[in-house]
Amino acid sequence: MRCAAGMDEFALIAELFAPLTDRCGAHLLDDAAVVPSSARHDRVYTTDTMIASTHFLADQPADEVAAKLARVNLSDLAAMGAEPEGYLLAIALPRSVETDWLRGFAAGLAADQDRFGWRLWGGDTTSGAARAVLTLTAIGRVPRGQALRRGGARAGDHVYVSGWIGDGLLGLDALRADRTADTGPAARYRRPEPRLALGQALRGVASACADVSDGLVADAGHIARASGVALDLDAAAVPLSPAGRASVAGDPDRLRALLTGGDDYELVFTAPPDAADAIARAAADAETPVTRIGRAHPGRRGPAVRVTDAQGHTLVIDRAGYTHGLGPAVPTPPDDARSTPSQQTRRERP
Amino acid sequence: MRCAAGMDEFALIAELFAPLTDRCGAHLLDDAAVVPSSARHDRVYTTDTMIASTHFLADQPADEVAAKLARVNLSDLAAMGAEPEGYLLAIALPRSVETDWLRGFAAGLAADQDRFGWRLWGGDTTSGAARAVLTLTAIGRVPRGQALRRGGARAGDHVYVSGWIGDGLLGLDALRADRTADTGPAARYRRPEPRLALGQALRGVASACADVSDGLVADAGHIARASGVALDLDAAAVPLSPAGRASVAGDPDRLRALLTGGDDYELVFTAPPDAADAIARAAADAETPVTRIGRAHPGRRGPAVRVTDAQGHTLVIDRAGYTHGLGPAVPTPPDDARSTPSQQTRRERP
């Protein structure tokens, strides 16, 4: 969050919200909280809010807004290796919102439910908000003790990312230029694809995992800080879509923008070098492309994530990503980190 | 919710949201959703939103706002007979909100945590809202199959209510007249007392239960409709605080206002006549006063809840309570009701 009084958001979380957590399985540093549920399963909880004109375009169709709200939360479950089970909705609307909008919103949720294997469990709808504020709380499960975490990366691990990076930013740009755009990056911005199958396939394989919601560099940074390691990323190895490749041709600033742009909803994860075959199998099973993009090193002074270009020069990243939410990157040591719950960072766009 | 297009809210829920649920333990008609979790426990989920200037006074202290947000949700858990476990926060704030406000908000949560035996599990904070929109998702548990429901009342059952009715409304009035008021109803409005001990003590005893958030008549109506019965309430038997008694002296309109006012966060419940002793024991164990206020009858045409005064005349209640949220009183038969999840109604005040 932006703090008018100037307090750093991470300090704010550490001071105000971390003390409200306990040491019982919840993790402030992860994409979602993990709570023991039964002898066989842990439950995974996450919540994300979208505000009209901030997190979605005010004139985006309601079914698309619903799909995005669901998928943003599902992406957090994916990053934990969890299977979706159910969700609760809290919808605060202006009094002027029309029934047709709600009809579209419900249709957008309905269209995705079977595909993602979850159902609406409950909710609360209120009017009186000046702008629509839409909150979804997602509940999933993992076999006990198998949730993917951010704090498990070790020096020597390789760094991987799924899919293409940068299409979140390109998609928003495309949509701003043409509100009817619905192919390539625009389609992926409208309906991001949560990497649920990949996340589940990475259980027992990846040493750490996060979803790319704030931007690749920022989310890799969340892993680095939670794990107490440094990550070196090779910019030339980062997978770009055809639109992304065209966009960065000869423009390093544009490449930096894609690496920090966010809203990609891919998974960035680490694994020991000897897991390369298992990762290839997981990617094949999940039918999701995975690319190796870097390596973990012992923790160091300076930036937790360093990006080098094809010539080996360090790319100066002056803004690692949007971190306006209660960010996961609380700068506490990994041991403490293991005892605090998840807080998601929401990327904002003015 | 108020629908600008004029569609009835219950019809809206039945049409739009009920189809998103499944038949797996979730209940649209209850205060919270019940989902099987382990061999021994069910988990109970509820979510409630408060909007600045709608659900709380814009100048209310932040710690009090936090306490109320927590307790409103805890009251839903109480109505299910559940023990609180954890919660997720989604806080959407205007950019101008000061760190001091957040500090007070966190302090208000912290002050209650030990008392209610729960912890923060995760959250999301965003800026960009025009007014603060605060959502809490509460998670609790009950021994398997023992959650209290709204649909279990049977003809012949007695109707009971805990504590005093009407102090929610009186407290708001007192606070509007004097923003420093903090005794009697004003104190109870500021920090309502969720009836958790009573709810848990009523497991296996009460046939149906709801919390009084929308108003006694409205919430009794939720039980009546979910159960397919009619409830007759004796206005003279409804327990009022000293301030309540003083307020209604010789003023039937005022009595009607208290019976429909809401924000009381007491429990209204039913039980067979032969459970009277068990209820007295539950009340004593929970150290919570309980009063018998009416009786359940077979379903009938006309109002689901009829209130008669001391002379046996029917009190005309033209507005049963505030039902601006996704209300629980979906007019579907009880059998269908058992398969749909919870939606809380939030009372709004302009």
C-alpha cells in the first residue's frame, strides 16, 4: 500500500500485521496461507481485491472482470501447488450498478467453475461503495506438507519461469489503444491462465515458487528474500511472446518494462540442478512451457535479483515491480518468515 | 443489495448466485458456509464487508472499526456454533489514509485476537478506493455434522433470543447525538459481543439458529423461510436493555424500530419444548442470558414472522429489517436450501 505518512510498506507489514499472525502454518511470505486441515491435507487460503479503474478498466465487460478476479486468486493457489476447492465473494458496489452488470459478473464466474474445479461457497454483497471493490477469498488444498513455498530456494538452484513474461503489460497497452483488442497479449491480459496444473506437478520438485503478479523481477525478489539467497537472471533467456519479442527489438528500456511489468500470472520457481529432468516431466505433464532463466547464489549485499543482458552487462532495474499491496517481500529472516501468514501484493495501475 | 434495475434481491441471488454453488455442504441460507474438512471437523466460512460512512461512521476510531469488522464476522461463526480459527483481511483504502489509521486498525485486531482465539492468516491491502472498503473472511470449525443451521426449526419449537434486542439501533442513535458516547447501547454498538460461547453450547440443542444482524424480525424470518415454518413472536417477551425499555415506554413505533433495527449481534434460535432445560444449562454455561420469545407453527400464507403485543394485537411490521446484502432469505424450499452456500446480508445505514 502507499502510505501517505511515508512509512515503508514492508516496515508497516512487519510492524503492524506480522504480530497478528502465529506460528501455526501460516506464512506472510507466500502467495497464500497454509493451514493444517486433516491428516492428509493442508488447506491454502488467499484473498485478492480488484478496484474499478485501478485493477481493471471501468468499461471492461463484467464477465471478464469476474474471470480475472477468479484467475488472479487461482494463480496464487497455483503458486502454492494447490488444487482449488471453493471461494467466497465480497462485492461492494455503487448503488448505480445495474442488474445486467451483476448478471454478466455471475456468468463470468460460472463459465470458469467447472474448468477450475471449484464452487462458490458464500459471500456478501453491499452497496454504497463509490467504485466497485471486488474481493475474492480462494480456498484450496495440498497433500499435507507439500505446499510450495517461497522460502526454500538454495544457492546453486536453477531459476525457471513458465510461459511468456511481459504479456500482462503489453496486453494492457493493447487494450488501452483499442478496447476491442482480444488476441495475443490483450487476450492474456483479459483472461490470464492460472498455472494450476504446473504448480501441482511441481510439488516435491521445486524448492521455491511464486506467481508473477507484481513483475518477474519483484516476484523473483520475493523468493530471494524469503529464501535468503540472491538470484541472477539472464534477460536474454526470459521467454517472450512474439509480441514481446517485437516490442523489445533494440529497445532495452522496453525489455526492462516487460521484466518488471507484472500481471503475467506465470510461475517463477527454483529447483536444484539435478531436478532438471523432473521439471521437464512436470512441464510436459502440465502442457506448460518452462524456461530456465537463472541461478541462485548465496545471499549478498545489494539487489536480491540481478538481471544481466546478452552481453553480460547488468541491467539497471530501478523499479522492481509494483508493490502497493501488503507485499510478501517482508525483509525478515527465513526462519521468522516460516511463521507468518501470506499477504498478497496487488499491482496497481493508475 | 439495492438493484438499480429494480430486480428483487432474493430473486437475484436465486437466479445469479445459487447456480454457482454445489451440493457439497455449503448453504446459501445460513450465516456461513459449512464444508467437510476432516473426519472430525467441518470448516465454517463467512465473509462480511464494511464500507466507510455506510457501515461505520467515517470518524469512528480505527481500532473500533477493526473490532467491529472482526466481531460482525465472529457473530456469524457464533450463529453456526463454530469456534474461530483464523481470518483473512482485504483492505481497500483511499490513498490519503494515514499510517496512524492503519496502526489503530491493527491494534484493534490485536486487542481481540487472544480473547476470540484466532489469528490473522493472510490478506491483501490496496489503495485506490474512494472510501475505505474493509472485508474480513472468517474461518472456524465445528465437530463434524454439528453446525447450527437455519433450516432446522419445526412446528411446535420454541423461539429464543440471547441478550437484549434493539441496542444496535439505540447505540447508533446515541453515537450520532454524541460522538463520545461509550456506555450502554453506544458501547454495545461500538464493540458488539459475538455470542460464541452460547453458539457452541447450543450445538445439539438448538434446532435452528441465526445471528441478529439485520433485525430480530428479519433474522427470525430467515429461520422461518429456511425451515418452512412460521414464527409467532411475543413483543412483550423480547428482552430490552434498560435504555431500550425507557425508549419504548408508551411508544409502539419505537418498539417496532427496535425489533427491526439490526446490528444487535445476538442469537435468535429455536428448539423443541423438551429442550428447555438443556437451553437453560447452555445459557448458564455460556454466561449469556437467553429469553423465550415465541413459537414455531406450520408454514402459512402471509408473513413468515408475526409479532403480537401484550394485548394480543398483531404489530404491523412494514419493514422486516435491512436486507441490502446478498440476503440469506432466498425463498427456496428447505431441501434445496440445504445444498447452497451462505450469503450474508449486511445492514446498511445511510
